[in-house]
Amino acid sequence: MTYSDKDLQIATEIAYFDLHFAFWDIRAFAKNGLKLTEAIDLFKNENYDNLSNDDIERLNLIIDYLNKDPQKNWKIIDFKDDNNKNQSGLYGIVIDTGDGLIVSFRGSEDITDPQHVKQDWVNADLALMNNTLTEQ
């Protein structure tokens, strides 16, 4: 399957939200994956008070994009969350698009957060610039 730049942009946007929490909550019931629009709705309902207006707008744009095309029945089928303190900082999700898979990763996160400075900017990015294999 060939994905458009917009498809890949949406997949990247999805990786910046902790949608795996919605996936984890009903993983036992979602043997075939969790429909992405359902995961976003669950995530918004459970985290609404902690989401910025920008976050809500970005989530709504993702839902609108996926709902425009009935063929875009994307599902989250797996994730890797090593983004806690004393972990590598890697975060990625696997999206089943119905005719292929997209593996989407977060890039380096907020440099003003000391945890991300260490995980993303020093241990990963700086190490890559020095030709060093990283945990991510």
C-alpha cells in the first residue's frame, strides 16, 4: 500500500498522544485491534480535563480525517511505551490501515522537560550525531 504524506502526518500525530491507555483498557476485548476513532473518543473522555484546546483540536482533526473516507478504518494493534523515567524514551504505535501497517514513532520531545532532555536529546539525538548506537 502507498500512503499519502497526509496519512503519514496523521500517523505521526497519533503517536504523540497516549492512546495506548485506551488500547490497554480494552485490550482483552479488542482481539482484532481497537478502532482508532474509538480510542480517541475513549482518550478524550478519560483525559478531557487535562487536554489543552490545541490537543482537542488536533484529536478532532484526526477523527475528521479518518471519517472522511469510509475505507480508513484504522486500528491500533500494538504499541511500545518506554517513555517513562529511567527508560529509553522510545514510544511507537502500530496502526493497521486495513491494507497494510504503519509503524509510527514520536520524535524528540520537549527540550524543557529534564526527562526528555536526557532520553531524547542526549542519549538518543546527541549519541546518533556521535555515531553511537542508542537504546531507542
